[in-house]
Amino acid sequence: MAKKKSAPTPCELGGPELLPLEVRVRQSEVATFTIHVCRTNAEVSASLQAIPNGAVQQLFVTSGQAMSTADLPALPPGRYALFWSILTAATPWQTRADLVVAGTTRFLRRKSSASGHPVNMGFLLIEVV
């Protein structure tokens, strides 16, 4: 008898990975950044900083939540760095980070303890026009 396959976790959903270095966002568009943590607890933080030397704006710091999310604040035109880190409590773990702009996923990255490069932090450049 074949082994029944388990349902995918939220970290496995969302379609294929989209890994641009930079995403362009119009001032009028709503951009939402979300991190999913699956199969373990974690501390998650995400921040935004104007390039080259703007003040850091904390988007969220959470602990033990399966999903952390925030809309980016209204931003003047310019370039920004969105950066995040995820400290997992145990293995196995999975994560998914995504940026949705005006209802369309523009960035999606998955990580897991089983991957060849399981470093759980990242950054994305955002250009507001």
C-alpha cells in the first residue's frame, strides 16, 4: 500500500520562487511583506531602511507565530533595503518570505533545514517611484 502524502505546509505553497534583487513599487501601491515559519517556532524580525543611510524602521518582531506580516509604510521615491532574519528553535524547519505588491507576488523565497544553504536571513532592494 502506498504511503499517503501529507498536505503541503504554508511554506511550500505560493507558487514558484521569484528571486529578483530589486522590486519597483509605485507610491500609490500597497506592498505587504510576509514571513511564514513551518514545523518549528522562531523569532522573526523584518526592517526597512532608506539607502544609503536612512533610519531603520522596524516592520515587525515576533516570536512563536506561524505568520508575521506588515504593509510597508508610505514611502517617498527612492531606494530602500528590506531585510529580515529568522531564528528557528529546532529542526526540521521551513520558511517562506514573500512581498506582494498591489495583489501580485513580486518576491518569494523558501528556505529549509534540509536545503543546501540553510541561512535564514535575507534582503531585498525596493525602488519606490
